Amino acid sequence: MADGDDGGRPVVRPVTPADWALWREARIASLTASPEAFKARLADWERGGEEQWRARFDDPATYGVLAVRGARPVGLAAGLPAADGLPELRSVWVAPEARGQGLAGGLIGAVESWARGTGARTLRLSVLTANARAVALYERLGYATDGRAGQELIMTKRL
């Protein structure tokens, strides 16, 4: 994929350690614009400085992907190994002005490819039950409810 430097259609691309500032910008935007969609709170991340953001990329077992329009991030998603070894899809978000362009599917698809590359046969996610739009998106993409944990649905997809 191209670098997305023309300001046109957003480009979905993997995050590198050098992208920590773009990731920070996207994550803060997600927690500011859509706080109801996440368990994490903006205050959890505002306190940390550059070191906290860079530490996000210290673990080679994690994966991050951004949607970038020009020099500005407009979406993100992450893949993380859980304690039980099953990879998890996390932090999916698309900026309101970039929605409806298939970016969520592209971000999620990139994390699914990463998970397949680790040898995983299943990808898991947790979504707040009140986030009906996200639940519907995940169902359209082949995820099925596999349980509940408090206010969250646990959903999985065979890869």
C-alpha cells in the first residue's frame, strides 16, 4: 500500500516503532471522540509521556495498524496475545469523518492477517454490549458471540 501522503483516500498500514506519535494521536482521538466505545479512559493515557507510548511497541508479539490520510491518522486497531495465548483484536476505531469507507474492515482484516501469521486459528475480541454499531460490524465480518464478561460480549472468529 502507498504511504497515504496525498490527503486523499486513507491508507491502512502496519505501525512501526517510529510511528509512536501517530499512534498516540489516534488513540487520544479515539478516547476523546468515542469514550463510550472503550473501557480505557483518556486519563489512563494522558498521564504517560513519550516513554509510555513508545513502550506500547516494545513487545514484538503485539501488532498495530493505522489508517492514515495525509499525515493524519484516522483509524487504528491492535492485535495482542492474551494470557491464554489466543490473539485478541483491540482498540478498533475510525474517526467520524472517515467512517463509511470500509476502513474498519480494512483495519480488522489487517489484524486478522497478523493473527493468521502467528499460527492462530481463532481471533477474539471484547466489545461493550451497549456498542450496538460495533457489535453489528463484527457480526457482519464473521464474529460470533462466545460469552459475556460483565458489560462486554466476547466474540470470536475462526481464521
